[in-house]
Amino acid sequence: MVHVLALVTLILSLADHWTTYLCLRSPVAGWDVMEANPLADWLFHATGLVPGLLIDTAVTLLAIGFLLGTNRLPNFAKSMCFGLIVMFTGYAVINNLAALRALGLSPLGAL
């Protein structure tokens, strides 16, 4: 179960990073689109959108690897960590998809 949750975490994280990129990559006339996560917003302003997303992806991969590899946490605790990440990241993806629809942007990246 832990490995399934880790895979779902990875897929949702990649979907979040992609949809975040699509929402924030360029201004859309008449809209003020911004990152809702204050830590990610700071990272994007400090490093730029693409480098910030790459850093976020690297941290996500390291966290997933740590949780899968460590013996210090029982599988129940790992499942709870992944479950929380899945819940919050899933919400972010849903929100980003709704924003893309409202902005008239394709989730495939076409303008």
C-alpha cells in the first residue's frame, strides 16, 4: 500500500507542477493569477518559475525516496504521510485545473 501511495504522490505532484507552470508561465489579460502556497510563491519569486518547480520536484523526489527507504517509520506512518500529501496535492491539481478552465487554457499546454 505504501508503494501505491508513493506512486500516486509522484503522479499528483507532477500534475501539480505541470498545471502550476501552465497557470503561472505568462500573464493572461484580465486575470491576476498567483501561487496560493506562500512557500512555493516565495521560491518562484526567488529563483524563477521553472527553476522553482525543478527545486520543488527534486525535494518531492527526495522526500518520497526517504519515506520509502527509511526503516525509522512504520508503514502506517508512511501511509499517513503519503495520504496527507495526496489529499493536499490532489486539491491543488483540482484547483489548478479549474483555474486553467477559467483562464481558457489547455491542460496540455497549448495556448
